[in-house]
Amino acid sequence: MSPLPILNLPDSAADLVVKLLDFPEKVKLCMSSKRSATIVERAKVKVKYINTHMEDRRSITKIFETELPGGNYHIAMFYSNMSKFLKSSEREQHRKVINPIQENINHARRLLETFEVKEFNYSVCVKNKTSGTLEEYLKRVVAMDYDFIEFTGFTFWEA
């Protein structure tokens, strides 16, 4: 028996359940397992864009269904050292992980495979990188094709 009851449903019933979910719930369902991602993928949910920001100690992925203010979106943040004072809203997920960059790449890759994404954007913090280490760093963090890439000299919290 699966811990997610939706995985025990016939395909037609699972597809109907996914149609009834709001956007953040679809994102969370897709991230819970590969099998649940295939259920969400069948719904062919269109996404306006995904923004992913990479830093050494934290990485963030934001997925937006629309550009409307207050529209449907979901944010996932991965930290190597997370503050105890962080509070997350219903649409944000904070996770402490060993390798925030790799976790963020895995997260963004799953979203790209599951949803029909119009635009995928990167933001990469290159603060404190020398010319000798920059090329290797970029090979590691820019792991997927993108529509737009931005390099910043400051961290997410300094912006």
C-alpha cells in the first residue's frame, strides 16, 4: 500500500484528483515521488516560468503558473545551514540539505520534466569566485538548458 492514496487509484480517478488540486498542491505532489510526478505530468499543466537561483550555501527555485500579482506559485529553498528563525508561508518550503546546489538542480529538473514550462531562467551568484574557480563552478551549477541567465555579485539575502 502506498503512503500516498492517490497512487492506489486507477489512472482516470487519479487524473480527476489532480485536476481538482490547486497549483502549489500539484507542485508538491509532483515532488513527492516519480510515480506521482507522472500523474501530474498527464494533466499537462502549463507553467509561465521557473526561476532558479544558485549559491554555495543556499539555492532557491520559484515556479510560477501565471504572472498575475498574487498568482499561483511555489517556492522551494535549500540550505546547507538554515536559520532557526525562518518561517515559511504555505507556498514556501525550506529544507536543510548537505548540498543545496544539487538538491536545487534535482528539484528544477523534476519540475521541468513534469510541467509544460514556457521559460526557464537561471540566476547564479559568483561572489568570491576567482577566474580559476569560476569555470568549474559554472559547469557544476548550470546543469540544464535555459532561456535566460543572470550573474550576480551578491547573495539572495543581500539583494
